[in-house]
Amino acid sequence: MYFLLDSNVTAAYYLPRSTKYKKVQDRIEIIFDSVRSGKSNHFFYIPNFCIAEVFSVFMKHSFETWNKHLKNKNTINTKVYNSLVKQFSEDIHNGKFLYHFELNRYHILGINLIAPIDHYYKISKSKQKQVVPAGTFDHLIISMGINLAHFHGPENVCIISSDDRLIEILKKCKSKISKSTINKLKLNVAEEVTGKPFGPDIFPGHLNLKTATKKELEEIFNFWPLEVGNLPYKVYRWTKLK
């Protein structure tokens, strides 16, 4: 499988405390370490702007004692921060472990196939009282997934995230939408812009590490949990949660 990684699950591997969801912490560790140890064979893409977001997460947990998301001013020290930056930098350098996926014009044009769905169906995060559309980066991640699905086949590409709204948008895009709604949302015009006819078969698969059931994980990986062997080299992660 070819996986396109969101920043939230990527950061959770190196710095588990960056997410409050234990399932996300445990599952991304298994997925990454299974591939790193050679026990499974998958390929990881990460959008270049998600790389920036991961670095930003490290910075937040190192410098921002005032940030309300950091309970009890629970930051990491400079040594830990530098080690995390070094490890992540090594993993993305020359695609050693994570392949740096550059944003291009096709990805930008591709949001014309996604944003109308998000806005029209008023897709929101779970338990969110006020409906707030997803940000442009979320739309771009899905658009990049469309691009990868074009090259590798939609059945071989999966976006991994812990963002409920992003996944719900993708699910809606892959659902049956009437021709009248497609015309209403100008998705037929988007085809002229992108060269892609709107339809469920152009979109990649999806996996929400926060909510996925064992069955859903098995559908993506064939079996779960993945086997993890000894890592071929030392990997720096800050696994202390407090």
C-alpha cells in the first residue's frame, strides 16, 4: 500500500503526547515500526506542508508554555526538541523513510473536486456544535490522494489521519451523489479544470487511526496488528506522556 500521511498521525509517532488518543499513539507506532523493521512492505508519502506542521508541533511542545493545549506547562526540553528534529529530518532526507511529496498545480486544481462537497454537506468535526468547513490543507491532502490514486490505483492508496472531518469529507466524496447535485455544485465544471470526472473511483482509501475498528484495519493491511521486528537502527522518539 501507498500511504499519504497527515501531520497529526506523523507527529504522534515521534512525540506521542502531541495527541491525546492512545489508539493513535499505539497504531502509528505499530505501522511505522513494522515497515522500519522490514516486517511489512508499505510506502509512506507525506505532503511538504505536513512536514512543516510536524516541525511546528515539536516547536509548540518545546517553547509554548503559555499554550492552553499544553496542560501544566508540560513542555519538552531543548535536548529532546533537538533530538526529535534530528530524527524527523533524517527520516525525510532523500526519502529514507518518509517520502517528501511536493505540492503541485494538479493538487491545487484538484480541490475543485473536494471543497464543494465539504461546504455543501456542512461536514463538521464530531461533537462540534458550529459547522466550520475544513481548511485548505485538508482539501489539499485529499487532492494529493487523488493524484497518487491516478498513478498507483485508488485501491492501492490510503490517506491516514486522525482528523474526523477530513475522513468524513473523503467518505462523502466516495459515496453515491446524484447527477443533479454534481451539476449544482459545478463538479462537472471541475472536470474541465482538473481533467478528472467526479466520481468515487478517483478517490483513495481512508483510515482514521482514532476510530478505526479492527475490521477496518484488517481491510487496509490484510491483518492486524502488523508484525514488528527489531529495528535496524536506533530511532529517537519521546514516549514519555508527562
